[in-house]
Amino acid sequence: MGTIIKNIETSSSAEVRLMISDENWLETSAVDQLKKTTELPGMCCGVGMPDLHPGKGQPIGAAFISKNIIYPHLVGSDIGCGMGVWKLDVSARKVKVDKWEKKLTGLDASWSGDCDEWLKNQGVIKPELRPELRPELKSDATLAVNTDVTLATKAERKRADKAIFSGNGTLGTIGGGNHFAEIQRVKEVFNQEEFAQVGLDAQSVVLLAHSGSRGLGQFILRQHVDEYGGQGLEAGHHCASQTENYIDKHNYAVAWASENRNLIAARFCHRLGVKRSALLDVPHNTVTELDSDNAVVLGFSTNKNERYWIHRKGASPTDQGLVMIPGSRGSLSYLVKPKANDFATLAQGGFSLAHGAGRKWKRSDVRGRLDKRFTAKDLLVTSLGSRVICGKRDLLFEEAPQAYKDIDLVIADLCSAGMIDVIASFQPMITYKTRRQS
């Protein structure tokens, strides 16, 4: 393999690195976006993961560290999006795929339960927002940013606030795009000791849910864009109230997204007549404060007036235990353990990991590339023999396995960089997108 950790020269003072081998797929536009983002005021470091690919203005599969300023648009509109994994109380040999596929119905509709009560019981409480004390905007902290957020009127915001923050109509649903829920079985175990410690064995079946905060995250970003455009918010030790307000709402959305995945799992297990036990839940769209010890490892000064923030857009943290890194619906997923004791290596990667395989083709290009090779029916069964539940023809093509990078290369790059130990691989049995037709 070629060099894994690559330092990139830029016109900014920030450090820019790629954690990717020469064999891995990498678009020049993704690197350009990575470099451009590090030109923002206060930016210290930008790191591209092995799944790096272009986004709407900023790359996906990247981590950015800033000093005394946070940029909501770097987190994006799906705050708290991540991966949750549950072990099911059934062995792989007893799973009847035909029967399970038929049982998975009614999961696109709104959950019939009390969303407010569910969130309250899980300890997820809507934040009481602090008074708005908007300071003078600094010209050096402004940025014309390309986002997918449409500005809303004050009346629209008022009408949407109660429903969106409670989650009525969306809590417990997967959503569109690359979100999914997947029934998986163990393919291969690489670290038997770690594997057994989490209660898994060779016949284990797991449910992986990839979803986020649905309309809530978009609503929070839209509120920020309405007020400040692409400007960052000062986030030193004397934060203004609008910064604390965003952080409070952000943290609420992260918790909301986690419970959304939990409710998705509950609904799936109810349909299948099985019980579940949680293995992990890790978000990959967040902004969090950098621990002072980690800041020291990165060579940053740590006086009392400075705070450092990690923005992750499609990047999993290394301080939350095991991480599941999925490929496409037609490839394996990998359960990995960050090498948490190797601070120096993890620091090189921005204390972050890849969150998946990463797109290789744009959504708008996939249909044209595959339409003459495959019918929609062809794409409902993968090369691994797993089933795909997706009633939307366009989405079925857009999320085809061919549109994604090679997950094995992504995992190999993280291993070669010395950032992870691979615990096990998992093979899809049923991938659920949506039953709705279009």
C-alpha cells in the first residue's frame, strides 16, 4: 500500500491530512473542499478519512478542529446521525429470511405511541433556550456557505417548533437518502476475546440502524442560517448566549437521534417477534469539545481562554468504545475497536474514524450508469444473496452497492494507519429502506 497518512499543503495555517492509501478511491474535489474548509477563521486542523467524498460545500468523511469558534454548517442538517447496533435473541440458523422480509411492514408510518413520553422516559428533555444576546458580527468570521437548508419565515419556525422538537410523526422512522436498517449475521471473527466480551458468538444476529435526527437537525441548522448565514459562533470560555443555545439544541438533537435509532430497533423487533440488547450507539455528525489532554497531544496551547472543538461530518469518534463501520447494502460491515491508548496515532486522525464506505458516484449519476445493466428487480437481491426492501425505484438505484467505495479498502487503511483493531465482520441478510412506492 501507499503512504496512509498524508500531509497536504494549503494556503491556510491549519494542518491538513488524509488518512487514505493510494489504492483507495479519492476525488480531487473532496480534497479541494477539505482544504477550503480549513481556511475558515479559527480552524486548526482538517482530516479526511478513508471514506472522504464531496458534499454540498464541505466534504463528508472528515473531521475539523477549531479554536474558540464552532461552525454549525460543518455538522450539517442531520445532527446526531449515527449507527446503533443491537444483538437479537435468535441464532442465524433460525432466521427465515422469506418470513422476516414479509413481517417488516408498517415501519414507514408514524409511530402510534406517545413520542413525548418516550423521550421523557429515556431522559431526553427539550432544552430551555437562553435569552438571545446577539453580538456584533465580525467580518472576518463570515462565510458564504453552500448548504441544503431553505430559509424559513418566523411564522413557519413557530409552527414547526413544537412538532419537530417533540418528534411527532418522525421519531422511530428511518428517513431517506443513505439511511437504512439492516439485519446482519456474523461473517468472520478476527478477535475472539473482544468478540466474546460483548456477548457475541458465531451464530449471532444483529440489527444495525443508520439514521439521525430527521427534521429536527435540519430545523436547528435552519434557525442558525436564518440568523447568521454561514458565520461561526464564538465558543471560548466566555460564550455568548446564542452559542450556548446552539450547543444545547445540538446536544438535544444528538440525544434525540440516538433515541430515534432505539425506537426504530424496538419497532423492528416488535414486528419480528424478537428481543434485543444494545451493543453500541455512535453518532458521526457532531461538534464536541476537545479534551485538554488530547489538545496537548496535538500540540495546541491550553490556557484558560482557549477551547478547541471537533466538528465531525460523517466521522465517528474514537472515545465511545466499539464502532460499526458499514459498507454498502451489498458488502460487509465491520465491528472495530479504536486503539484508544495510542493518543499520538488517533490525534493524527483527528480522534475520528471513517463512518462507512463513502460514496464513489454522485446520486444523479448512478441511474445512468446502471439502468442498462440492471432492472429494479435485479437490485432487490445483492451479490451476497441478501434481500433489499426498497419501494422507491430512484432510491434503489441511487443506493446501489456500485455507487460506494470498497469497504475493505477503507478498513485496511484504518488498520494500516494504526487506528483500529478489527473485531468481526457482518454480512447483510435483509436491508430495509422503505416499503413506499414511487
